[in-house]
Amino acid sequence: MLPTTSVNSRSQGNGVLSPRDAARHTAGAKRYKYLRRLFHFRQMDFEFALWQMLYLFTSPQRVYRNFHYRKQTKDQWARDDPAFLVLLSIWLCVSTVGFGFVLDMGFFETIKLLLWVVFIDCVGVGLLIATLMWFISNKYLVKQQNRDYDVEWGYAFDVHLNAFYPLLVILHFIQLFFINYVIISDSVIGYFVGNTLWLIAIGYYIYVTFLGYSALPFLKNTAILLYPFALLIMLYLISLACGWNFTKMLCSFYKYRVR
């Protein structure tokens, strides 16, 4: 999952990692270490994870600056602490329960909605996007094709989680206060407010994703990751002109999925 792009002080004299150190730097070993820490809450730094969540809204560049520090100190770009993932899971549960309450869903319908949001909206879509971005960045954005300089899949998934968190808060928390009284009403203000929140949320996702890949010094032309902004704004303007209410469509879709 994690990169092995530098040689530490325990390497052999010819510049190659010793077999013991190389084993510790394999993707499998780092993946095992990460998953094992999921069951040791006392070892997780929740305060630092909360700090990251705050700065993903106010200054996401500072979050990726920390990824640089991790690379320098631990020789890996991706997170080695699952605290962020645990807190994100809690946010998913709380916001989805709130969504079910606002949509007047029953207990079992809310549970179905929760399972859908966790395993499809977050994990399923995240696996797909992370894999796609991992392939594109390694295939087309790496400055020089060298196995010592590549975007590992774990970092790509971390970038997705970073970008997904602001989107989740905007669409599954802030939006809840406007759904019943403003957004789903058959009025211009309704779909203007709802679609504007969608514009901000997806715009945040695109921007934080761009920052994640532009933070890697061995990638080039990362500005192309901002190109979807043009399509996003175009869809936003078309939706206002045609009276499409994205939030109303989402609510109808969720109700259909939990039947």
C-alpha cells in the first residue's frame, strides 16, 4: 500500500535495503500494520485526526504538508494511523441517521440507508475513484517512469477520504437544516439553494483531490485535475435553467433504495 522511495540508515552498503528492512517496507507489511491498529483505539491519535478534519475546510494545504512530514520521518506518504478513518465512519453514521430522520424513515430503513452510504457511497465509490486516479497518475502524470517514484494505491485512497469528508459534511449535515423547509419545495429558491450546496461540495472534492496529487513532487501537469470544474459549473447553470433539483432527486433515490 505504501511507498518505498528512499533508503534509510539501516540499508546495506551498496544502497539496497537489507532483507529484513525490505520486508518491513512491503505493501503487505504496512497494510497489516494499519489494519491491526484499527483494533487498538488507545494507539490512535484522534486529536490529530480532528485537526486534519478542521483544516480540510479552512486550509487543506496544511493537511498535505503533514503528508510530506510523514514521508520524511516514516518513509511513507499514506496514513499509518486509522484514526481519521474511524472518525469519518462516526460522521457517516451520525449524518446518515440525521438524514433518515429528516426524510421520516423508519428504523430498518435508516439502517439500510446507513449500509448503502457506508459501503456504496463512501467505500465502493472510493475504491473505484482511488483505483482510477492511481492508474491515471502513475500512467500519465509521473515525471519519469521509475518504480521508485510512483503513487501507491493507499495514498490515492487517503486523498479520496480527505476530499470526501467536506462533501459529506456539506451534503449530509449542513444540507439537512434546509431540506424540508427550503430545498425540496417546488420553488426557484429551493433548487437554487440545494444545487448551490452540491456545487460547493463537489467543488471542494475536486479541489482537495487536486491538492493531494499536486503535493507529490514527482508528478507533473496536476493542474488537469482542476478541469472538471468547467463541467461542474456548466451542469450547475443548466440545472438552474431547467429547474433540476439534485437534492430532491437524491432523496427520492434514497427512499427507493431502502424500500
